[in-house]
Amino acid sequence: QVQLVESGGDLVKPGGSLRLSCAASGFTVTDYYMGWIRQAPGKGLEWISYISYSGHDINYEDSVRGRFTVSVDNAKNSFYLQMNSLRVEDTAIYYCASGDQVREPDFWGQGTLVTVSS
Amino acid sequence: EVVMTQSPLSLPVTLGQAASISCRSTQGLVYETGKTFLSWFHQRPGQSPRRLIYQVSNRASGVPDRFSGGGSGTDFTLKISRVEAEDVGVYYCMQGTHWPWTFGRGTKVEIK
């Protein structure tokens, strides 16, 4: 059974850092691209990044580029989102997602809440 | 950035009746491979989104056949032939052709 489980969400002050993890089971991350999508409280969905299984194909949405870094650890069958210089507007539930084509994801994690507040 | 405009944003429906949601993109969504990456997702309160439709008209695994997707170019539609109680929630269209991939604002479906 395919499963994605996020962890690492927390309350952090503006300017702080956080590292989110996404552990995959039921498939290997080397088979797929993986992505991160966020949803601010009561708002819609926003793609922020994706990464290839090799780690060589990566992209970021403009508002997080230079602050967030995505990576993959094939040995742990997991991928990560390192978030630096966090802003209040980064407050959201962060979902990891994947599928045969990450650009139309059919596997989603349950989400992890990141709250940026002083 | 490609903007996805959904309408209506709120859709009260009667059980057993049909429902339709429109999604319009500001650019064409045909990718270099010839595929059109337009998907539809359903999100219930407190849950993760679930993919219903991919590449305009393909139903995802386990999705009832009362859901159908169609359209081309910049105009797309999700139809529910007979709404059931479990269909309430927010529906999002999403384009996966032009980065950043973008979602519509969502259409909230509720039972009258």
C-alpha cells in the first residue's frame, strides 16, 4: 500500500528554520518524482517545489526560491524540505505528493502544519 | 504564471441531481509531449486532496463513474452526473503543464 507520511511541522518564529520530512512506503522514491504543496489556513493549494529521484531536476516557486531547499535520500526512501528565513506568510499545511507523473499527483501525505509567528 | 479560474466558487446541489464545475486557464495546457496536464481534485474538510481526474478526462483508480472530465485548450469541465452525500467538499482544478503548476481557487460543493 502506497503511503506518504510527513513530519517536522512546528511553531517557529519569523526568520527561523525548519526541516520537513516525507517518508514513503509501498514504493521507492527512486521510481518517481516527488513534490511539496502547501495550503494556508482556509485557503487554496499552492505548489512550491518538486525534485527528481536523482536529485538533478529541481524546481521552486518564486516566493520560496533561495529560502527553501528540497532534497532526496534514496537510502531512507524519504525526501525533505529545508525551510530557512521563514515568514508569517509561509504558515500552512505542507503536503508531500507523488505519482506516475508528479505534475498530476495521485499519492498525497496527510500534511504537516507549519506555523510562523512571533 | 498560469491562472486557473473556477466557476462557480460555491455550488449548492440537490442529492441525485447533476453538477458541473468550469475551469479556465490563461494559457493552453498542451505539454511538449502532446499530453494535456489538467487534473481535478476533491478535498473533504480535514483531509488531503484526492485526485479524481487526470489528463482532462481520465478517471483515477477507484473514482466512481458518475465523475467525468472534459474540455480542451483553455476551457475544462468536471461533471458529477448524480450528486451523492459523500461528494461534498471543495473541488480544485490544477494545471501541470507550465511551472509553477497552479490550482484554481476551489469550488465548494454542498447539499441544499
